Amino acid sequence: MSDRRETLVLGMGCFWGAQKRMAALPGVLETEVGYAGGSFPDPTYDEVLDFERLLRLGSVNGRNHAEVVKVVYDPELVLTEAVLAWFWENHDPTQLDRQGNDFGSNYRSAIYTTTPEQREAALATRDAYQRALSAAGYGPIVTEIAPLVSYTPAEEYHQHYLLKHPNGYCGLGGTGVRMPHSFWRTLAERHLPPLARWIACEQGTERPFTGPHLDERRPGVYVDRLSNAPLFRSEAKFDSPCGWPSFHEALPGAVTLHEDRSHGMIRTEVRSASTGIHLGHVFDDGPAPTGLRYCINGEVLRFIPDVHP
């Protein structure tokens, strides 16, 4: 892990669910809920609710704050575009001033950036996601994208609310539409080194015993090197003489399987469900309890330990 830190402030509806969703992305270091984007200083939860009520009555002028989650991440562990893809996929950005049963401008979809590069990434990911949404029959994205002007942390009661109250309310729901694979391929060309890019995009294979993660023993999660979507848990990893990182199972919904007739063989190719990149192949000569061996190229994986050092 590097010493770099970057911050995005994101509005996704009720910030209880937003914090839980964003904290689940491997590579995110810290999250905090708060208020941003409004026209009055030092907001509290009750003041935001009161201001929204007065706005509806036409009794005040100005702009209300949005409930937001501040996301601090290490760009060496997770790409800004991956953080934003997670944001887009985990709420409905086509809903104006509401998410689920929560309605009002305080529940608006918003991205508040802290660097010019983040703004560029926000616009690029928005345009890519809009193409996928339009193809699925959704309307235009209404997400506000603006530089962060001010941010006020929310009261302690609201911080990590759903960790403290696992059965608490969460009205957040995504569209079920994924970022298009063509977007990730473009990102691979920009961010992956040549060998990893060849493996990911051209179904290449690293030479045995040359890739990373063969000797990794720490508890943690192996993620897609582009999206940081979790693929395999360390508990599923086992020592294999094949020369590639091997796992007896993938995380639910993390991969897709495809028939591969290349090189005069019939094999089952494994791809990342989130990005469509080539990961490796799966064979039926693995250990219990599944009898499977997911033989995966280490170059297209990133390992995130359970506890950051």
C-alpha cells in the first residue's frame, strides 16, 4: 500500500446504505457520511430535513445539502474509475432527487470531486454508463458532477449505521446494469502494463511460476485488477504444481465461464463478470469441497489483505 490518498464525495440517496456499499469496495481505506453541496453552513441532519420541507413549501431560497459518503482511497490499490464504476452500479443515477422510497433534493445523486483528474473520470464513466443504461431502456443520468466546495461530517449516530444496526433501513438499490466491457477494455489500454493487458484483452497466458501471488499466504481477497471487484477469497486458494495461482471456488457471481477451443483443445475459460477480462481456465481436477481448479493468471489479479498494514 502506498502513502497516497485521494477523496471523492458521493451522493447516492440515504447515506446509511451508501456508506455500506462504498466501504465494501476493496481498496477503499476510509468512509464517512456527511453533508455537501448546499448553500448554508454547518448543516445538521435535522437542519437538512427542515430545509427540504421549507423548500417544498416555497418558504426558503437556496440549495439543500445532499446526504453523502466521503470515500478515501489509495489510487495505487484501486483506480478512480473503479471507485466511480462502483458508485454508478450501486444506485440508480436516472432518478431525480430520490433513491427508492427516499425523495427530496437531499437524496440526490452527486459526485463532488477534489481534483481535475477526478472530474475527467467522472464525466468519462458517466458517458460510458449512460450508453449501457440507454441500451437497457433507462433514461438519462441526472447526477450532479461538481467540485467539492464544502463538506460537513454527519453526527456520530449516522456513521457506519448499518454496521451498528445490521437490520436497519436501506432504501438503496441499483439498476442491475453493469459498466460496459468496452469501457474496461479502454481502461486496460491506459492502465495495465503490456503483459497484463495482453492476458486480459487477448486471452494471453503468463509463463508458469513467473506471475505474482503464488506465495501469498495472508488472508484477504483477490480482485479484478481493473475494477477491484472481488473474485476469489484467500480461503479458496491452494498450492498447485501447475505454476499459476489456483482456487477451488470463485466468489458468487464474480466470474463467467465460456467454451474455449483455442490451441487445439476444448477448455473452459474464466472471465471476470465485472469487466469481461480473461482470467484463466477452470478444470475439474481440484481439491475438495468443489473438485475444481480455477487456474488464474496472477498478472490480472490484485491482492487486498483483510487488514491494511
